Amino acid sequence: MYQHTFTCKTPVDLPLGKIVCVGRNYAAHAAELNNPVPDEPLLFIKPATAAAPMSEPVHIPRGRGSCHFEGELALLIGERLTDANAADVPGAIAGLGLALDLTLRDLQSDLKTLGQPWEKAKGFDGACPLSPFVKLDWLPDWDNLTYTLWLNGEIRQRGKSSHMLTPILDLVAYISSYFTLLPGDVVLTGTPAGVGELAVGDRVAMGLEEDWLLVETSVA
């Protein structure tokens, strides 16, 4: 069962809440899937049951077509945010981590064709492996964060927050104008180009900056 943890092993006294995600926050990722770039953030929610520790093996649903990895920065919310502005956001973020937004791509394509929501393709049990969070006792440069995803030792994604269409603090404020963010909620900030299909036996690693965080997992 998933529980929030900090990399420094300090207990996280926050319940697991909803996981709010944004689609197409990197123009290059929208282009690689032949999707238009949205005029404003494209939001969807994964249920709490989608969360799983990234340190444990990733389980791909059987018989539902291809499952793609999408590496993302993850934010752990530590204080309530309702209709916030960007200046309110930094003090409400308790931790910074990494996530996999696992996506049943064939099913998502079918749902898009039908004009239906994506949750069946993105909200299944275990669809959001999460790393431990770096405890934010300090304020990072939100516009200059870099993370990397390796698949079987090869770099497949390199995300830079400076390339996001909607910057992190503006994104969280925007989300809070539509749904209140509560302590323990998680926000995923979008994936860069380089997504791809996972197969049983694959090994995935993700790193934040040069030495803030490194986590590895395998596909079962």
C-alpha cells in the first residue's frame, strides 16, 4: 500500500488524496502524439488507488493494449489551496518528487476518438508510481528544474521546467481555481517528449537534478 515518504526518512503526516494531472504541458510531447497544443491547461485526475511506490515493480494491465511511460515532476501539497495565486503556491508545496503517469495508449486513443474522458486509460490501480519526495525546507528555482528518465539504461526523456507551457506555480494556482487542493494531494506537471511503450522485464530509472533524487523500478 502506498504512503507518502520523504527522502530524508522524516515521517510524512499527510494522507494520500487525489492526484491532479495536466496533459500536453510540453509542446514537443503534444507534437510527438500529433495532438494540438491546448490554449489552457488540460486537467484530469487519477484516484488515490492509482498511487504506488516507484520502488516496487510496475504491473502492466494484461489484455488492454500498450502501456506507455510518461515521466513527470510530482508536487506534494502540504497546505490547502483554493483559488490561489502563484505567490501563494510555494509555501503550500511540501515536497518535490518524480512520477510515472502510466497510460494505456490504445485505450486512450479509442476514448479520444469517442470524445470520452481518459480516466479508464490513466486511472487504473497502480497507474501512478511515485518516488519519495524531497522535503522542501528551502525554495527551489521552480523555473529551472531538470529531470531524466532512463529505460534499460538509455535516456528516453529529459524534462526541464523552463520548457513547460504553463509554469509550475501558475499551474498549481490554475488547478486550485477549479478544485481545492488539500494536504496530501499530488500534482503531476506534465511529461516531455520521449514517451514510449513498456514491456515486462524493462528497467526504468528516474533522476531529479544531479543528485537530489534517484529511483529505479522494473516492469513485471
